[in-house]
Amino acid sequence: MGLLSSLPGLGYLPTEKAAYRGRSKHPKLTDRTSPTEQPNSERLGRATTLCACALSGGRNSDRRCLPSCVFQRAAHAQAQFLGAVRLCRSARGAGAVGKMARVGLPSWVPCRRWGWMAVSFGFHRGLSTLLAPKAERAPRWLPACRQKTSISFLSRPDLPNLAYKRLKGKSPGIIFIPGYMSNMNGTKALAIEEFCKSLGHAYIRFDYSGVGNSDGNLEECTVGKWRKDVLSIIDDLAEGPQILVGSSLGGWLMLHAAIARPQKVVALIGVATAVDSLVTQFNQLPVEVRKEIEMKGVWSMPSKYSEEGFYRVQYSVIKEAEHYCLLHSPIPVNCPIRLLHGMKDDIVPWHTSMQVADRVVSTDVDVILRKNSDHRMKEKADIQLLVYTIDDLIDKLSTVVN
């Protein structure tokens, strides 16, 4: 299994990629000139190309209510972007950032500096690493057209009702799977929703049983029951192919969903993927402590994200989770997988994502490490990287279908 590091020396202007977006077949990009080496007249000319592309057509040209300043910002973004793009074996003309600029999401213009490193497992089509640009300042949030989403409940016989919010739209749809004790109103879940609104893609976010607005008793919940929650959302709510975005525990559950529903799950994005983490953390405890927990029946698992400083985890939950561990054998998932992880994650070490990449059968796998990010990966640059990753996978899947 080949291991390729990112090549930061290849620079492409976002307008150049946007211009290619409108074409039915993308020629191979050969211009590797850095944006800073090109004359201002050429760069401004390509900014004009961006405006023309956004106005005249292309894959998402039917959007309305774009912020009026988008096209004014295009030339500014053109001059400010100093990035590096590594193209995989088959380069596609229009990249994620080109689309972002054309869609009119100035909130996603990158921050001053991104500290991330990307590793690719195997050769595949699409951007294996995403832009790492610099900007003088991050512009204020300018929302795209807003589509109201009201809370709904999925009724299930003999199982707790699940609270969810859904946007109807194009395929592939996106489903966000939250982390342990997290609900559907987190930073990442809401940011992805705004992104999907702007593109017109379907999107679902939900609460696990026993969490947030969903029914159920949290003390009775297990990894197996939450796995059923995810499958219920996919089976009963999602229409057509889906990209699953799993955060922490959600990254573990998304792999199980991909195994159980291979025809419907077409791509995975893990954020601080916590595969087997509950069992791994417990097994790392001293033998005496584990025996004490077994006798008490409860583990006070330390967590800086809990107001009490720890989560109460039933011993039965830990034992049940052992049946859902994946890292002990090859993981039968063949779809594209992107794993984002912060190197300052003190809850789930980034090496876990490397293990997942090694264990999955798929050869289309990228591991992207952010040097200064923690477990939650909720800073602005983290969110930007996440939506760029989603955008790239949507484009990749659309190219394959077409």
C-alpha cells in the first residue's frame, strides 16, 4: 500500500479551477506556476472568468440569493490566495475552492494559516489534499439562501423515537453522525448544513437515542443501539446515495453503517475517528482499576468536555462495545474515505486514523492531519477543511457518475 506525502509546490488559482468547472470534460492541468509569479493582469483576468462562470452556468449555476459582494471578493481572493494543491493521479479541473468561491460562501475563505499534513493511501481520482491558502483576514459570515429546517421525529416500533432535522435536495446526500454525548446542534453539524443549503444537497442531522431531543434512557444506550440509530436514519429517512460524516464515536459508527449498507453509503469522512476507542481506553487502565470498575459496574471516564469532569459509563456498555471492535481485522469498506485528525488530540490519538486507513479494504483513502487541532476540530480552519473535503467528494462522485 503506497504512502504519498503532500506536494506543497503545486499552486493553482481558484478562478482557474472554477473556469474548468463549467466544462463537461476536464483536461489535465499542466500549469504549475505559483500564483505569486503570474502578472496581475492575468490574475485579474481569471477573476473575471470566475464571475462569468458563476453567472453563466456550470453545475450549480441555478442558485439564487447569492451575496452581492461575492464577485467583488473574487478578485481580492484571487490576489490573496497563496496555496498548494497536490493533484492525484488523474487531475480534475475544478477543485473545491473554485466551487466555494463561485457558490458565494465568503465565510469559507481560509484563515491566515493552516497547519495540516496529508497522507494518501493508494492512487485514486480527485484531490487527495485540499488547499492550504493564506489570507490577510477571514471575512465576516454572509449566509447563503436560508432554508428553514424544523425538528422532526422518526417513530420506530419498540425503539426510541429519534429527533432529526432534514434538508431535501440533490444527491449524494450528507448525513452527520455526532460524537459521544454530542447532539445535532454542534458547530460541525450546523456548518455542514449551511454548506449543503448553498449547494442544494440533501442533508440530515440527528440525535442518538437518549441524547438531545430523542427519546430513550442514556444509561441504557450502547454502541450497538446507537449503531441501529444510524441504520434507521439511513433506511427510513435518507434517499439515494449518502456521504456519511462521522465525528469521534460517529466515525466508528459510520464504518459499521458502510459495512451494513454498502449500496447506499458511497463515501465516508471521519473527524477524529474514534474506532474501538471506548474499549481501547478501558484496556489501557491498570488491572486493579479495571477490576474495581467491574465490581462497581460503572466507570467514571475522565473527560474535559463534561461539566463534571467525567462521563459515567456502565461496565456493561464497555463489554458490549467489544463486539463492535473493528481494528483487529480487515475492515470490509470499499468506498472513498477521508480521515481528518488533529495531532493535539488528547482523547483519541491521531495514530487511530492511520490504523483505520491501514485496515480498510478501500484503496481510496486520505488521512489529513492538522498539527495544531484538538479532538473536537471545531475551529474555523478545521471547519473549512471539513467542508472542502465534503465538496471534493461530491465533485468526485458526480464525475464518476457522469
